[in-house]
Amino acid sequence: MAVKPKAAPPSEQDQNDPLLKAMNRLLERARIDRARHQSRIADCYKYAMPWRHKFYQTQASGSAVDLDEIFDETIATVIEDFSADMNVTFTPRKNNWLDETPLETLGGAQKAELAKPLAARKTFVFAEMGRSNLYQALQEAYMDLGPGTMAMMITDIDPAKPLHCEAIPVTELLITRGPYGYVDGVFREKAYRREEIKVLWPDADLGKLGPEPVNDEQDYDVADGCWRDWSDKGNETYKYAVQCQGKILYRKEWKGPGSCPFIVARWSRDSTTAWGVGPTYRVLPAIKSRNHVRYLSLKNYDKHVDPITSYEDDGVINLDHGVEPGKWVPRLPGSRAPETIESKARFDVQVFEMDQLERVIRRAHYQDRPEQQGKTPPTATQWADEAAERARRMGTPATNLVEEWQYGIYRRFVYLLDQRGVLPKVTMDGRAVQLQPISPLLRAQEQEEVVRNDRWAELIISRFGPQFGAVIIDMFKYSDEQRRLLGVDEKLQRKEEDIAKAIQQLMPVLQNFSGAGVGGQVAPPSLGAMTSGVPQ
């Protein structure tokens, strides 16, 4: 075990440092707030992620012990599926999951002028995300979304290399809730060796740590963090400091959106705490109950396989070392034979209890998709209904993750790339255009409207037939509306004039098709009616 070095006592100047005092106040407030959730978060780690290191641990030394106490693996597999779903939903690697739009109101011609610069800027930012280790760090960070709060640090460690991303486990995280409900202070407490401190903060004043140790086996408890300076409301101003042994080793000030290196997102928010409450946190009673029921089942199986047996001690029979099949056991004539002591408890009911608990756990983590039974293929409306229901249940959490996670990551990359001087500029009339990110993911909440439109179209066609349905429903507007609600690229849909011309070109082929029905017509009359008025 590493030995902590003796440090020089803080000087009067260190103790009276305003930055140190402000940081200590926030750290104390953050510790008090985390203490309210710490036992619950520790249980979430114990049952769902037993391989993770615990609070106040420098390494995962207790994981093997926890695994010996875990008898049910359901939550461990469910939370992995949940984190994978959240990763694909909010930050899919193959899709550009954010757009940017000007803050000011622009006309049609101005929007068309900015379309190409905006597209080039977005492509560049997401290309840099792909070059970095962002998506590897996201896989680790999303696991902490189950307990309710995930965090990441994005830094520029070398201008010649991609940006660096690192997930911060909840066990090292301290956060504070600001005056407007935002997380305005993010801190990390971790033990480092002196050489690691030199690498992470090259400009840090290591002389405050005392003499350099003979070997590098000594750990230093370091707290670094970034917090919002609300005295400057007109600008986003952040204070950053690295503290060790009651002394500030490094300090910095940043300004502008995305300048804070820490990104924190919460599943759901509460006005009395900075921490979020996630699905794993909420169903922890079901997780513990299922683990306990599985434990009792194993105990009961032991009793059935190797039952407790009672016998009269007649001085001849001795079963202290057990009885093996095929062995003859002598006994005194007239004595009672050995008999098994059986448990009268019924454990067949536990099957239903276990299934119920599993359904609760899976539903809380959005893993309760209906299984397709038999060979009947699923209908389109079945999966559309499911998507709409899932989007409705994820309404509030999705909004939080878009605002705190998607926007936070994108702004951080934009800020660092702009600091490097490589970010493409978007200008109009010689001036820079102020931009803000927007998330296409919010369109997922419009899945319910997609389902309503489909049901309405099906109702019209079933009542009046496909011919009158095509007359009543404007298929061009219907297709364009569904495309917009689903977030499909408009380039995939032809213009109305091009569609009409394509129909005109295909009509002779369809009418003269050898396999045509009555009258040699394949196309319904409604298509002919729609195209009859199109100029040739």
C-alpha cells in the first residue's frame, strides 16, 4: 500500500487565498450533497458494476469480494444493454447527432448562403470527434447513467494529437447545484503520484508538496475542479484550480461556452440536490430483492440435494462422515431407521416473484421490448407504436441529456478546436455568425405524431378505399411531413415535379404490363387522375 508523504504545513498566505477558500466551500457543500446518495450509489455499483472501484478506493481491490455476494446477474446485463442503447440513441458514432443554427433570424436567401459553411463546420467537428477517443470514453460514461449522473472531461493534451476524453466515475465525482438549477461546480478527487501530477499539470507548483520522495510509490490526494463565477453574468466565466494538502498548485480562468473541461449530465433532476436519479437508483429495491430471492433459492437447493437427516444414536450406526450410494450402513435390530428432515416451505411461488422483479428492472431501463412469438413477422405499426411509447416515457430524461450532454460535448469540441485555430468560420457580410446547437433527437418525441398520421391514413383508406384515399390525402405533403417527423434527410425525397414526371414515364409501362388485371391497368385510377393535370 502506498504511503502518503509528509507535506509542509500550509502557510498563512495559502490559508488566506480567496481562491482556496472559495474552492473549499464548494467542496464541502458537494461532499454533504453526495453523502445523501452515496450509500445508494455504492449499492448500484455493488450489484450492477461490481468490477468498478468503490468510494475512497485507489484500485478495485474489493470487487472479488462483491462478486462472491452477488447471486443474480440480471441488472449487470440490463445496465450494459441500457448504456449501449443510450449511446446509440444520443451519440451514435455513424451519425452526426447535432446541427447548428444561427441565433439571429435569417431570410431564405441568407439561410441558403450559410447552408454550405454550416455543413462544412459540422462535418469537421464530428470528424474530430471520430479522431479522438470520445466514443471509447462514452461507453464507460453511459454506465454511470444508470445510477443517475455521468461525467466526462475533455482536454487538449497535445496540439499535434486529437482531443482527449476521459470518463469520470461517480466514485471520484463531486458536483454542486448553482443558483439557477444548473451544475455550476464540478470537482474530481483522486490519488496521484508525483510524476502523474507533473504530466497532468506541467505548470503546477510542485514545490508546495515538500521535498521530492526517494521513490515514486507515494500517493497525493488531489482535488481539481472548475466552477462558474456568477459575478460575471454577461459572460460564462469559470475558475479552475488544483488543490493538494491544503495548497493551490495550479489555477486558471476560462471564458466562453464550452471552456469548462468537465461535462456532467443527469438522468432526472431534483431542486434539492445536484445529483440525478437514474433507473438503477429507482429500482434498487427490486434489484436487492431479486438477489436475495436467488440466494434463498440456492440455500433451498442445497437442502434438497444434500438434506438434513435425523437418526437415533444406538451406538452402532455412525453417519458423521456422510453416506455414499451403494454403501451398507449397519444398525441395531429394532432401532428406528434414519429419516430426512424436509423443509415445508414452498419455493415454487418464487418463480413468479423473480419474473415480476425482472420485468420491473427491465422496464425501468427501457429493455422491456415485447418479444416476437412464433413465425408471424411484426407489423410496421407494432414497432411504430413501440417507438412512440418509448419516446413518451423518455421525454424528460431525453431533454436533460440533450441539454447537458449533447450540447455540452459539442460546445467543448467547438471551443477547443477554435482555440487551436482550425475551426471553420461561418461568416455573413464579413462578420462572424453566432451559432447555437440543436438536436435532431428531440424529433424522437414526435414519433407519436407519426403514428397518428399513419392511423388516420389507414382509417381513410379502409373506409373509402385506396382510390378515394389517394384523392383525399395529398401523398406529396403526407410523405414530406412523415419524413420531417422522422428526421430523414430531405435529399432522399424527390421534388413534387420530379415525382409527377416519373409517374408519367412509368404509366405506359404499367398499363401495357402483360400481367395487368382487368382492363390491362396496374396503376389505380387515382394515379391516373393525379397525373392527368401535369403538363407534358
